[in-house]
Amino acid sequence: MAPISEFLIFAGIGALAQLVDGALGMAYGVTSAGLLLSLGMPPALASASVHYAETFTCGASGLSHWWAGNVQRRLFLVLVIPGVIGAIIGATALAHLPPLWMRYFLTPYLLAMGLFLVFRTAQRKDRRQDVPRGTGVLGFVAGLLDAAGGGGWSALTVTTMVARGQEPRMVIGSVHLAKCIVSLAASITFLLSIGQGKLHVVLGLILGGVIAAPFGAWLVRRLPSRVCTLMAGFAVLALGIYNFYRLLH
């Protein structure tokens, strides 16, 4: 396949993945990394390519959420610092170790949290505005798994915080803005370890994601909180089923 054809394909995938990610708060990394892996790209290179692209796409998405009023400043700060530390450790580990073992931890978590969110939408009406204890630890673990597994930052952070009763719109916006910094930390680590990767793939993901980012921020602001939570639950279930399928194959 010619590089220009790959560029156009990945630009379309980047746009679709970012639109879903901007509206639901997750799935960009998993979707993009999954496609790269299915094309035979080594796990470290696939994760590196996604994080290179996410540095720009999440920056556009995070700023869009900020302008739309979807970011809680304290939540952002509590997530981003430990997230950066975890991302550096995870990227370093992936550059030297096989990442398969992480799927055994992430898959049951995603399945359980997806079911929990789907059923919780019919029960929870009140929303918390504070930042719960353990959010920093969550940021560290999410950053670690995201860098080492090619995705999972949003799935872990968004599902956990929404399940605790926090406002989905503010969680999604804060997570996206923090993700920009976390992806930058992972990208620098990957760049020092394995190099820049396939440039035309990265540029395709960036272009599609940047174009779609404002539409995702607009969509999440228009959807009711319960709808966002329900959609997030089904998205996490899909991610869990996808990871389970990969474990069997």
C-alpha cells in the first residue's frame, strides 16, 4: 500500500477515533493502536505512534473542552502529575518488555466497569463536584497502563471517576486536557528509546484527530449526563470484549 493511501486511511481513522473519544472520553488509543497492531506493527512502535499523534489530538481536544467549560482545574492537576510519572515508567517498560501481561489485568477491569456503568445510569442522579481520594493513584496507574499497552488512560480514569458519581462532562474534559501532557511525556520517552516511527501514519492520525476534536467537545456538551454515562458503559464493555478476544487469539 502506498504511503499516501495509508495517510488518507489513517486520517479517516484518526477523525473517527477522536470523535468517539471526544464524546465518550475514551477509545482513541485503543482503536488506533489496535489497527496498527492488526497491520503487523510491533507493540512498542504502535504505542509510540499513537502517543505521538495523541500529543497533538488530545491537545486540540483538551483545549476544545477547556473553551467549552468542560474542565475542572483541580481534577486536572491531581491527574496529570502522577499520570506523567506512570507514562514514563510504562513507556520505558514497553520499549524493553513484552506487553501481553497487561491485557490480563485490563480486560476484567473494563468488563466489570462497563457493566457497572450501564446499570448505574438507572440509579445515580446526584453528582459530586469534589476530587475523591485516590485520584492521584488512579492517574499513575492509568498513565502506566496507557503507555505500556497502547491505550487505556481514558477508559480507566473516566469510568472510575464517573462511577464514583462525578459529572461526566467535567471528567471527560479534565481527562482529555491531562492526557495531552501524559502523551507528551510518553512520546518523549518513546522517542529517546525507539525513534520517531512511521511518520506518514502519525501525521494521518494527527490530521484526522485535530479536525474532529472540536466536534467531540461540542457533542459531549449537548448530551445529557445519563446518556454520556450509558454510552461510556457500552464503550468500555466493547473495549473489554475486544481485549478478551485478543487474549484468545
